[in-house]
Amino acid sequence: MKQLWFFGLAQAKACLFPVVIFLTLAITKLADIPFIPRYDFILLVCLLTQVVMIISKLETIDELKVICVFHLIGLALEIYKVHMGSWSYPEEAITKIFGVPLYSGFMYASVASYMCQAWKRLDLRLTNWPPTWTVVILSGLIYFNFYTNHYLYDIRWLLKVATLLLFFRTFVFFTVNHRTYSMPLSFSFVLIGFFIWIAENIATFFGAWQYPNQEHQWELVKIGKISSWLLLVLLVF
């Protein structure tokens, strides 16, 4: 239980940026923000948080680069998915591009932020990492399938099987309070995907975005979305 406490504490610290986003979503949902649209205010908070994390050295410049790249990757995907009607951002904002507020990219970037923070806080090490070119190809297929599944056959189940096979022998070692543990890397992807799904339910409850079935009242996000997040986690990784 003591080790679990230290592990949870390290995870909580690694989730600093996502927690700031969720708190901002909750506060702006429960209280009106004067003089500025809600989505624009959330974007401002995200930018200020990144500045504070850099100044306080909680985040390095290299980690910021990773977060910025994934912000762009996520924003591009958001614009496409909103255009295809997968979900929507119903509120008005100045910082909207093609119906998508700029802060939305930070929700993807927050996953990258968590993984960067967890990597150093838990001193992660990998064994039996597959050839990097195979991981690059698989990640590319995962990303483009998010686009092509509206027109072509959705191959996400094939991609999940490919992920399990590719990382079958890969283990991640992590250190908690000077003791080292290990687990299959693919299992860690599943766990992170599950907790992102929980975060997604919290985010949609506070109006971060809206699925078609949530237009009239909030409903639990389908549990099958965990598999989509699992693939996204690999892309971030």
C-alpha cells in the first residue's frame, strides 16, 4: 500500500497539465467568465500553464517541442473529425478554426505531457524494443486510419492485433520509491487508454466537446472508445 501511494503520487504529479485543463473545464462550466468566451479562456489558461511549467523547470524545452508537435497533430485530427460530424464544439469563440477551438489541441498535447513527465518521474526503461521503423509504420497507419475510416474499411482491430504482436516481448521497467517493477508495454497502453477514457467522460460532462448522442443530455462515452485511445497512446509514445 505504501508503494501504491508513492506510485499514485508520481502519477498525479505527471498529470499536472491534464488536471489544470480539467479544473478549468469544470470552473468555466459552473461559473461564467466575464469579457471572454469560454473556449478562449481555456486556451489562455493552457498557454499560461505551459509558460509556468517551463519557467519552473517542471518541463524542458525538448518536452515542450513534443507537446507542440502533438498539439498540431491533434488539432488537425479535430478539424477533420468535426467536419465529418464525429463530434462538435457548440460554443462560440474567437480562437476557432473551421469550427474547432485551438485549445482542443492541448487535450491531445496533455497526453504527451503526461507521458514525458511519467518517463522521468518513474525512470522508465524499455527492454526488447522492436525495430523503430516498424513502430513508425504502425504509428503512421494508426494516425491515417483515423482519417480513412470514414471512406475505407476501418482497420483499427487489425492495428490493435499488430500492436500486441509487435510489442509482445517489450517490457517497461519503472521505479517507485527506489524499487523497480515491470509490466508488458502493451498492457501499459491499455491502462493509459482506460484512464484517458475516464478523463474523456469527465471532459464531455463539463462540455469540452460534444458527441452527437450528447446533444440533449450527457451520456457515458461508449466503452469501445478505450481502444481508440489505446492506439492514440502508441502514436504519442
